[in-house]
Amino acid sequence: MPTMNNISPIKTIALGILFALACIELSACSRSEANANQVAKNPEVGVVTIQARPLTLSSELPGRTTAFMIAQIRPQIGGIVQKRVFTEGSLVKTGDLLYQIDPATYQAAYDSAKATLAKSEATLASAALTAKRNAALLAIDAISTQTNDDAQAALKEDEAAVAESKAALETASINLQYTRITSPISGRIETSTVTPGALVTAAQTTALTTVQQLDPIYVDIPQSSVDVLKLRQAIANGSLKTDSQNAVAIKLKLEDGTAYSHLGKLQSTGTTVDTTTGSITLRALVPNPEHLLMPGMYVRATLDKGTDPQALLVPQKGVTRDSTGKATAMVVNKNGQIEVRNITVAEAVGHDWHVTSGLAAGERIVVEGTSKVRAGQTVDAVEVAGTADGNPVAAASTPATAAAVVAQK
């Protein structure tokens, strides 16, 4: 029997080649089996199982603040401003003195009118005695009828003169009072356009200053006429709650995003639709005791529109749009296959969409891996963290679809 030492080199090389070929064949088989297993494996997608829960519906509406009352202070007589009494930017009350116009000429006119009235009253008293005496003399035919008629006519003339003098005195008194320019409302006063020594005239176009009542304050909210009709229907069917005065409560958010501490109420709507924009202006009344809100500020008003006890929320990344713009979602059915559903979304709720049709509670929505699957394909669904926590949530609609209104009183 030959030993290893007796095997020829040629046979040794041949055996080595055969061994190498066997190893290569085994490796290729292993790779083919792995590839076959990989092809057979279903694609994996991340899903969220949607659940129904209570959802408070609301609309976030843009608006601007407007003073509750505005009084532009103008002189009603002409004259020289003697002094300005108020501090610019301070709070004033109804009846507070703002400007003093030189009263000298108006005081003189008042005194003259008062003296004229006294003279007229004295003349009237004398005429009354004469008329009474002549009437008695006429009764005994001591004087002619003409003399008595003249006395009675003189009495009436003197009575008219007294009435005229009283009117002149009242006019002089009013003009004298107008030298004291007072505030017609309570509020914050703006800067003054005149200083002491300035000449002002009656009915001038430039206001001396302006007083604005800021507590409460108005918030004007433009909304489309279509949205106004929808919200009126919501008020009519009771889904939008109002108080005893048919007003809807609103919450405000300031320009910096902070919440305003006082609730306001939608009170009225405009009566005309703007033909250019198709919008109607809603007006809300908001308490402003700290004067934090100033006229012209931009705010956002949140209006609670009711509660949907069985709302369905779907993560926004699980909703796409088809070529026609309709919202769609991929659903993994009971057989583990992909279904593409047409759905209807109402408003955004945080990172979710409020879906009103097309889906049902308990269905699994694909939120990860949508790009690598197609309708009808079998997949392996893996549950991922969603937003379903079983707690009631509040929905704020986007400004483009928001609507708010209060029914006409």
C-alpha cells in the first residue's frame, strides 16, 4: 500500500484542485439559500393602531384689537390754550380737565348777556304793570281801546326780549364752559398735538389729543362668509355652546405665543360681506383690566366648537395626497396586506389629523416604510409609538379651514 511519500506530485495537485472546487460549490449553495430566504421574507412596515377617543374641537382665528371707545378731543370754540392739565399716556376719567382755553373774552360775553337779561326783565316788569293798569282803565272806559292794545303789545315784546336775553345768556354760558376741555370718556390719553400758547379754532380738523377706552377691548376677526354660515348652523344645532346672551366664549393667544388670562366673548358679526375678500368681520369683547392689550395688536382667538366623543386621530406622516389632492392612508388589513384608503381629514391636532371618514377604530395605519410597499402587498406590521394615549385632546384647526361666528341677536 503506497504511503504519502509515494504519492506523485501530480496526484497531490489534482487532489487540492478537487478540494477547492468542492469548497466553492458549498459556498455558492449557502449564498443561494440565503438569497432565497431573503426574497421570501415580507417587507416590514411600522404601523399605529388608531383608537376612538373624546376630542374637543376648536378653531384658531387671527384678529386685531380695537379700542372699545375712541374720543378725538377737538375744541368747540376758538382761543389761546392757557394750559394742558393731563400727563401724556396716563389714565383719565370722564369729566377730567384736559385743556384750559383763555376764558377772558367768553367771561365778558357772559357778563354782558347776564346784564342784558337783567335789563330786559326790568323792562318786562314795567310793561306788565302798564298793561295790567290799562286793562283796568279800559274796563271803565277811562282810556281808548287803542291805548290798551298798545300796552298789551308792548308787554308781549318785552316778554320776547326776556326770552331772547335768556337764550343769549345760555349761549354765553355754554361758550364759557367750552373753555374747559374735558374728557368725554374714561381711558388712556395719547400725546398732545398742541402746547400752552397755541391758537386753536372751533371744528378744526386736527385733534388736540385722543382718549381710548381699553377695558374692555374689542377683537375684530375677519372670516369667510362660508365659514360664518357653518358656524351659525353649529350654534343653531347646539354643537357650539353659547351663554344666555347668545355669546360664544373665546380664548386669546398673544403675539409672543403666551395665553391671555381673561376669556372673551364673540358678540356680533358684520352685516355686509366684503366683495373683494368674501369675508365678514366678527367682533369679540375681551376684559382688559391690566391694559395688556393695546389697539392694533395681533392676537389669535381660540373658539371651542364642541366635543367629538369618538374622534379618530391619525399621525400626519401616515397621511399622503394622491395626484388629485385627495387624502389617502395605507392600512394593513387582517390578512396582512396593504390597502390604500381615501379618507377625509377635518383639522390638524398637534402632529395628527382628525379623520372624519374612511377609517375605523382598531385599524392599523402605516406610518413607516410607506415608500417600499404597494397596494395588495403582504407585509410584516410592527407596532410603533403613536399618539394614542386614551386621554381627551383638544384640536385647533388651521387658519385656512377655521371658522367662527356668533348668531345674530
